[in-house]
Amino acid sequence: MILALVVVLVCLCATAVVLAGASVRVLREYERGVVFRLGRVMNQRGPGLILLVPAIDRMVRVSLRTVTLKIPAQEIITRDNVPARVTAVAYYRVIDPTKSVIEIENVLAATSQIAQTTLRSVLGKAELDALLAERERLNEHLQQIIDDQTEPWGVKVTTVEIKDVEIPERMQHAMARQAEAERVRRAKIINSEGEFQAAARLSDAADVISRNPVTIQLRYLQTLIEVSGNESSTIVFPLPIDVLGSLVAATDRRSEAATDGPERARLDEALASARKALEAATTGDPSVELGAKSEPALRSDEAN
């Protein structure tokens, strides 16, 4: 009889220990518990010690920490028909544990699928230049769309970042050529702007010099000093354009005066006398002295 009582007590104690272990739960600070009593959801519990009714309550643990979701690489075609391979990463956390349990079966898988489809649809509408240069705007757009779709599940998507964009090698070469042409264009524009500004400053300097002609002489002497200090074998001698114009005009006037009027007649007489003297010298005529000059020749010499 006593042995039977001992066995019963031992069984009762073991059952009590098992029931106590099944009814006591401990939740960490970042965890919450969604309790179902006979299939009906109760208020969320935690953190700390949680007591459950054995065989009646069932608890589901939900973590409130931010989850890093790596979005697999997606093959897309941009708006300007350029194939690209895009990888991204998303950060989300559960803000409503009850909805994350009763509204969706698997939060991680559902958020991953939504992120992949949204990534393909949004980036497929963007051009390649925008995909490379406007990532911040695209990241914000992706985050807003994914967050709106996951909000009914009690999930908050905090950040979506495009990690890498891979494009074909031939397209990389084309982009390199385009960038080089763009740099050449900018260099030409900068050079043209510099010449325009220099021309404006030279115009101002010409206005200052025109007020006092002595300044051009001072500039001329300064140029000579700079040339004299150069050890190069080539020496450039500056000559003002107005001086050359005056010389050319004077030469033209002298040539016109020499071809018209009495001056031309005297030149013809001098030329005829010179020819006679040359013939006398070659034939040996004693009537003409080799060293003598005729009167027209003398007048031609005087004229010269």
C-alpha cells in the first residue's frame, strides 16, 4: 500500500514538472510572443517570463530586430534596351508581431519575393544613365513601393540599396568612349571661354593704349628686353603693322612717280647713253672715252 502511494506521488510530481516546463516561457528583450488560446489569438506577450496554460495555449516567437535581406541578382533590360545584372539589399523589421503571424505565412520569403519583382519592374523603366547616376532616387522609390506592399503584414522596410550594376563589356567600352568625348567637349568649351575672356581683356587694353600712344612704345621696348633674354637661336623682331603700311604706301607712290612724266624720260636718256658707252668700249672707237659720261648720263646721276 505504501509502495503504491509512493509511485502515485512520484508520477504526480513528474507530471507537475512537465506541466510547469510547458507553461513557462522566457522571452528576450527583442522578442515578442503571439499567444493562441484554443486557436484564438490573444494579446502579444513579452519580454520576460511568460506563463501559458498547458495544452491550451500555444505561443509563436517573433523577433523585432532588423533583418538584412540580400536580394538575388536580377537580369533586367533598361528602358534604352541595355541588358544589365543588378544586385541589391533590403533592411526590414517587424513592427506588429500579431499581423506578421496571422497575415502572412513566411515574412522573410514574402518580403524577398516582393523585393525581387519590384526591383525588376522599377529598374526596367529607368535608363542606364539614370541607373548609374541616380541611385539615391531609385533607392527611395524602391523602398517606398516595397514598404507599401509589406505594410499590411506588420513589416516596415527601412532601406533598399542597389549594390552593383553589371553591364556587358562592349557597353563598357562604348561608355568609356562617350566619357572621353564628353571630356574633350568640355575642354574645347573651356578653351573657347578662355579665348573669349582674353579677347575682352585685350580690347580693354587696346582702349587704354589708344589714349596714350607712348604706351605702345613702352610695350615694344619691353618685348625687346624679353627677346634679348632668350637664348634661342631664333629671334623674332616685332614690327608694328602701321609702320609696314606706311612703307608699302611710300613704295607705291615712288613707283608710280617713276613711271610717269619727265622722270621717265630722263631715265630713258641715261639708259641710251649707257648703251652707247658700252658699244664704244666693245668696238674700240677712240672718239668715245671709256671713262667719260655723257650729259644725259650726268643728269641721270644728278637725278639719282
